[in-house]
Amino acid sequence: MEKTKIIFLDRDGVLNTERKEYTYHLSHFSMVEGIGDALAALKEKGFLFVVATNQSGIAKGIYTRSDMQTINKAIAQHLANYGVEIAAWYYCPHHPDYSLCTCRKPDSGMLERGLARFKGNKTKSWFIGDKERDIEAGKKAGLLTLKIESNEDLRPYIKMLNNV
Ligand SMILES: [Mg+2]
Ligand SMILES: [Zn+2]
């Protein structure tokens, strides 16, 4: 059986706009330009989408899991308008000041879980992020990696992502 092509996506700065502070309320929230169209095109090419996001504001007590889910739901609703679904949402709620873990990027725990769960084909699967720690995590998991600028439109990368 052919293995799944997965695009792992960082959340803030890739799906919703990075605002240089934690995003945990709808008043903070907007989507990155072009993301719905980009993911719809990649879905046509057979990719599955998995989110992997550090949310250490939870460990710090700045916001709750439920606040995070509010943003995740808003993202999911936006993408649904384009026929796009996120197959799984992985998040790391930890911060090294409070507890150690293997999920916080640049560690690759979230990516390993997604790869195992969906039988990902590493040679055709990507991690897309806007921070160096995203790219480190992707490489640690053996994925192809794409580093974009925060809030960059993904549409120009569609062809490249599919041509491996
Ligand atoms: Mg980010
Ligand atoms: Zn963690």
C-alpha cells in the first residue's frame, strides 16, 4: 500500500498570522493570505495535513487549552470553506521552565506521532514552518522542510512541494 504524503504545518505564522505575541483570542486572529487556496491545491495533489504547534502559553498560565481550541476551530472553519481538513492537531503545552518533554519543537515528538499514525512517507512529506526550530524538528523527524517568512503566502511553493 502506498504510504501517505503528509504536510505538517506549524500554526502561528503559517496558517494564522503571527503577531509576535501569543494568539489565544479571536480578536487576535486572522488567517494568512492565500492559505486556503494553497492547501486546497495541495489536497488535490494527494497531501494530508497535520498541525504541530508549540503552545507554551498554556504552561505559563497565559491561556488555557480551551482558548487554544477556539483558535484551532476558527482555523478549521476557515479552511472548510476551501474543502480542506486538518487530519490531526498536535500541540505542545509545555515549557522547559516548568517541565521537560519531547514534543516541544525543535524536538520531533509531534511529527513522529503524526508519521506513525498516518503511515507517512518521509521521502514525500514536509514540515513547513516560519522558525528555525520548526526546521530542526522536521529534519530530526527525517522530513523534507520548508522555511517560510512569518505570514508568507504558500501559493508560490505549491509546485515545489509536489515535485519530489
Ligand atoms: Mg510559527
Ligand atoms: Zn511538550
